[in-house]
Amino acid sequence: MPQLSLPVDFSAQRKSAGERRMQQLRTLLGDRRNTLVLMHNDPDPDAIAAGYALQRLIRHLLPAASVTLGHGGMIGRAENRTMAQLLVPHALRIPTFEAATALAAYDAILLVDTQLSAGNHLLYEIDYPQEQVILAVDHHPPRRSQIRAVIHDVRPEVGATATLLAEYVASAEMEIDDRLATALFYGVKSDTRGLSRHTTDLDIWAYSALRNYVDTELLNQIEHVQLPRSYFRGISDALMSTMLYRCADSKRADRKAKEDDDQNETNGGGQPCTGYISVSLLFQMQRPDMASEVADLMLRMEDVSWAICLGIFEDRLVISVRADRANAQAGRIVRAIVGKNGTAGGHDTMAGGRIHAPNASPAQRIAELHALVPRFLQMLGAGEAAGMPLLDTIGP
Ligand SMILES: [Mn+2]
């Protein structure tokens, strides 16, 4: 079995830092009887890949270790479900109401593709001894909060957590097989959209090094899985509800964005917005990640620089935002809108949030969803814009 070699331009310092991290992990986990690798809720391919790789890595470092892989929420998207079925069929889905008892059974927890201060994982809901959170490996922008895992490896510049796990696997001189390579490769590919966004040299290294060992048959099964009818119904609902709003004078918006950047802190407004903002509403989603799938699709429309999808899943509102500019600060916008009513996070170009409304009636949730639209438009400097329905538009 082959091993991944670290990038050739890796400095001796970085190399030994990586080796130290592996040594630290081995030491910290050495006396733990029951370890849980915890992905964020509603795991995406990057989280699944990183979770799977970390579980394998721990077994490599400590062959006698008992390591479970788990997550909250649900794996929804057909591609992600297939990936999970084929690669991590044993992964444990832990319902929120059982999290406190279920997680208390583990004497060590390791977070992947998220971090302690983020609101999108089960630890956020419960009291769990912070010193037993051994590792957080993540590439999402850090919070101001000081809560840190014992090993806090958060590198927001990197495109995927799978990239960081590829580095771990190489540092640990662990052998790699085609299943592990395929998982990590798909994680990097999906979070960086095939190295087209949010990519560093380390991502390019991981992508190229892993590609040599990918099981193309397995990758095809995941990427080209047949889609359920509910997917097409969801897309149809989304298209019918989609409204396009024209951004305010784009030159002025750019100038304003620059001023805001100079001031270094702003409460929204003046975000780079050119062409149109697409807003889609889904009043009854079958799965929470339908919102991000729709937002991804809408951002591909010509002249659309922001795609926002707002949906209702069970008792909560789900927000997904995509932007086409690297400096768009989508994460900050979603955080500002969600505030203390829920959880939110994300990067410049991709962000998401949840607003829990367990006591609201279905009609109230729909009203709340509608009420979010003008707030987003306001933040994007298009508060005055009149929307036009996508499907009624006669145009290019
Ligand atoms: Mn990720």
C-alpha cells in the first residue's frame, strides 16, 4: 500500500509541527477507552471524508482504540447519502434529544469540519467537559470565542478539512488505500468546487496526490447517483418561487464596499453586489441541505452575484447563501441576520444558518421566512429593489 508524501516545498518546521501533532494525538488518546469523531450536523462530503479519515488515522496510531464516527442532523443530499452508505455505513446518527446521554458515554471527542464555538454540532447543545474535546480540525473562520479544543487546528485559508486530513495521513506515514483516497479526494473536490474556489497550494497538493489512488468506479457511483423524484419536485418548487432583485448601482456599491473595508467594520450594506440577487423560498423541505443545493444551482445563473435560499425544515428556518466574489463576507451577513435567534456560520462565498422556531405555528414560520427577504436585500444594499419572478421573466 502506498503512502502520501508531504508537499515537496514543505519546510522542515511545518513537517515537524505535523509530526508533533500526530504524536500529541497519540499521547492524548492513549488512555481513552471510548473515542467519538463528531462531524457537524447534516454532514457534507468534506465532513464525511474528514470524519472517515480521522477514524482510520486513530486506528492507525492506536490499533486497540475504540473509535466511533457520529453526527447530528441528517445526511440528505443523494450524493452524500451514497458516499456515507459506501464509505461509512457504521456512522452513528445521534438525535439532538439524546445527545447529552449519548455523548457522555465517550471519554474523548474529536470535531471535524467544525470547532467548539460553532453552533452546528451536537456539543453545542449540551454540557460536555471541554478538556475531553481533544481535537478540532476545521477550515471555517474562527469565532471570537476563546473555547478551544486541546488541539485546535483551525486554518480558514484552506479549502477543505479533507485537505488537512490528507496532511495528517502523510505526517503519520499512514498507508492509504483507494477508499480513503476516494473519500478525501471527493471532500476536497466538493468543498473547493474542483479547485475553483477558496483554494490554497495545500489543497492543490492534496487533490493531485490523492487523485492517483482514486477508485474511479466508486467516485462515479457517488457523483452520478440516481436522484429521487423528491429532488426534482424540490427543484421545481424552488424555481417557481425564485425572485430576482436587481443590485443597486454596482459602481456605487463597489465604492461603498471599499470604504467599509477601509473602516474595517460594518454592519452590512455595501457588500459587492452586481447584476442580480436570486432569492428562492422552500416552504416544506424534505431535508435541510436542499437549501444549499438550490443556492448552489441559482448562483450559476448569468448575472447573479448572490443566491439566497430560505427554507423550512421541520421546526426550523434554514438559510443558505452563496456569493460569487471572494470578498463577499456571506458568513458575516448570515450571522448578522440570524443574531441570537439561531446559529450561523460560513466563509466569504458560502454561508448558512438556522433559526429554531419550535413554538411557532406553520403559518408563523412561513411569515418569518418571508420577513427574512427584505432584511437580506437591505444588507446587500438592494432594499429598494422590486423583485421579478424568474419564470415570468422574458429575457436572456
Ligand atoms: Mn468543509
